Amino acid sequence: MELKTLLEKARTIAVLGAHKDPSRPAFYVPDYLFRAGYRILPVNPRFAGEELFGERVLGHLSELKEPVDILDVFRPGHALPHHLPEILALRPGLVWLQVGIRNPEVEEALLGAGIPLVVDRCLMVEHKRLLGRLRALP
């Protein structure tokens, strides 16, 4: 499926490594997506139980109890193998590794499991480029 179509159809984005500091990409990217109308499910054990983007921050991906259209990852590449079992169990519609995040072994495992993957690109930048606007979702 084309990336623009995936972004148009997506409703729920889990953000692994979500942060509450407004100066960090792990805050302002999901904040932009929240304002664009997506439901943002923040995941970060450091802030578990707090609220971000109108949702309670979860400590681990395994705590997500609903389907996720996009998993937006803000974790360093060397930390990705630790998250791989939870990502595979979650089976998001798309895994998005933000700018600078790479791990060839994890990327291969995700693709081998049939999970679409975007690597080393910013979801906010691509959303603006492909959709050109903030939009309200139905």
C-alpha cells in the first residue's frame, strides 16, 4: 500500500519512546500528529502513568490492548532488539523508525514477519509532504 494511503487510513499511532519535553522530537512529532487528528498512544516506562496527548502513558508495548495502525519509534537503534518481541506480538500495520534510527537485523526481522517498515524518515515531515495539512479525522 502506498504511504500516502496508509497515512490517510491510519487512526491510531503508538509512540515508543514518547517524551514530555516539548523541545524533543519524541514530543513535537506525536503532538503534531495528535493535532492532525490521530489518536496517540504514548509508551515510555519513564513517564508511565502520566498523561500525554490525552492518553495515559504506558510502560511497555505489551500493555497496548488494541490494534495499532502505525508504531512510531523514538529509540536508538541499539535498543531495538530489546523491543522486537513486543513489536512482533503487537503486529502494527506499519513500523516507522524515525530519522537516524537504524538496526538492520531488526529491520530484516520486521520485514520477514510481513510488517511494513519506513526507516530513517520523519513521520511529521512525510505527513506534511504527502498530505500537506493538518486534517481532522472522522
